[in-house]
Amino acid sequence: MDGHHVNVALRHQSDILPVQTRNWPYIMISRFKHWGRFGLKYTGTNKTASAAAILFLSGALLTGCNSVGSEFEQIATQSTLSPQTVSYPLEKARPRYGDSDPVFEWEGGAPFGFPVHGVDVAKWQRALNWSELQRQNIRFAFIKATEGGDLLDDMFAVNWAGAGRAGIERGAYHFLYFCTSAEQQARWYIRNVPKTGGALPPVLDAEWNPKSPTCKRRPPPAEVRAKMKRWMDIVERHYGQRPIIYTTVDFHRDNLVGHMNDEVFWLRSTKTHPKVTYPGRRWAFWQYTGTGRIQGAVGDIDINVFAGSESAWRDWLKAAKR
């Protein structure tokens, strides 16, 4: 995002990630729980396809990825999942966008085979041509809204309206401060981010910010997680959606390994597949570059992928949007 990140990075053609399984079964969302969490029900008969479909709808491919809600009925387990998938050939998995600092070898697999791409933006991107971004097949955007307890991104209202007019799925993110209470920060986010029908879940941007002029504090891991959970609980009650967690390699290593496993994660990894950078962590979104170049944006822009197929994306949206 717009903080300071630690960059971390196709060994084999077989590492190109799958975008479609065989024997895709019918899945339906069986019930909504409180605040937008949901259960899954498989109504097909093929056990192999059942396992594959549950994992895909959760937003997972080879590595596994979290569902939009943390409470769900999973009929099949990963241990029974068939590894047989149909992958994009190497020549079809080339980058679809430019990059001012491209990566040519991705340890664990490149992001380009994923069909659903999006951006995240803040004031640093200046004026964006959202209609052109939509024509470039940008499907979603996470837009910076707030930071700490008193900072509103100068371009939030413009970007929020522009993405909406262009028909791009949009969500708003908050940059977490460790010198302000979770309650104050949640109230500030709620004050500035409208309850917009059809919006993506809120996002909590949790990362260290060593160059902050006002807050360089690094609390103990238990305190970090407690603050994150408190913010997420308050925001969830207001919007009816469980927030997504965005995080970076060093912050995850210091605070989140082995914890918060029921949450939905959006992970930054600019040289390696998340299965390498964040072993064992399920994820829904992968920020794979901070130096992307796309028509409609001036200069560098962050580019992301959703972890599933087109049909998984549609199902995820049905469950995630308010």
C-alpha cells in the first residue's frame, strides 16, 4: 500500500497456478450467519470435485485460501482434495500489465495465471481514470480511506466515487496506528466510510511503519492482535461484514504466524508466491507488485489478484458484499 514494505519472490512450468478444476460441482451458500458470515453446502455427488469446489469457493488454489467468513461448514477436507487441475500454459501466463521493476522468476509460481486482477490506491496515485482502469479489466479496488484516529486520505471521496461510477468492485481500507486506541480508530473509519450497498468488506492494513513521523511504536504481539481484533469487531458490527486483514511479510512474521487463522487475509509478496512467503497461511488476495503500470494510472500502482477462478470470484462476491 502506501507504507514502507519489505520486498520478499517460476521455478517449474508446473508451478503456474490453476484457474479451473475438472468436474466443477454445484455449490450454494446455505445460510448467512451474523454480520455476513456464511456456511457452505455441497449438493453434488463427486467427492473429489466436492473437495476441489469447497477449496475453490474459499478462494484457494494450490495453497489454500480463506473464505470470506470465518465460520463455515466445510464438507470435504484438504486431505481428500485431488491435486489434478487444469493450469494455464506458460505462454498464457505472461504479465497482462506493465511494471517499472518487473520480476522474471517467481519462486513458487507467478501471479499472472489468476483471472481476477485489481488495484489498491491512495492519494499517491493522484488522479485516476477509473473508466480506463475498468477497460483494462481491473475488477476490484481497495481504496485508502483513513489512518490512525484523525487522518483522512485526500483522494478517498474522489476514488470511491470514481470506482463506483466505473462499475469496479470497491472496498475501503484503514491504516492501523499503534499510538491510538482501536476504538478511536474504528470510530474515525466509520465516520468517513459510507455504508454503501454492494461494497467489499472493510480492510485493516496492519504493518510496521518505521518512517512514520508520529508513531514508530511496536507493541508486543499479543497487544497487536488484541488491537486488530478490537478494531475489526467494532467495524464488523457497524457494516455487517468481517474486515479483511492486509499485511506484509515482516509484520506477519512478528505478530500473526499461527494466529488469527479464521480471518480473511490479503498478503503482500512481490517476488515469491504466498505459499513460499507465508507458509501455511490461507489467503484471498495477493498484492504481487507495488510498481505496476496500467493505462488509467500515472506512475506506479499496486496490483493484486484474487485467489480463485472466475466462478469462485462471483460466489465470493455474493457472500462478501453488503
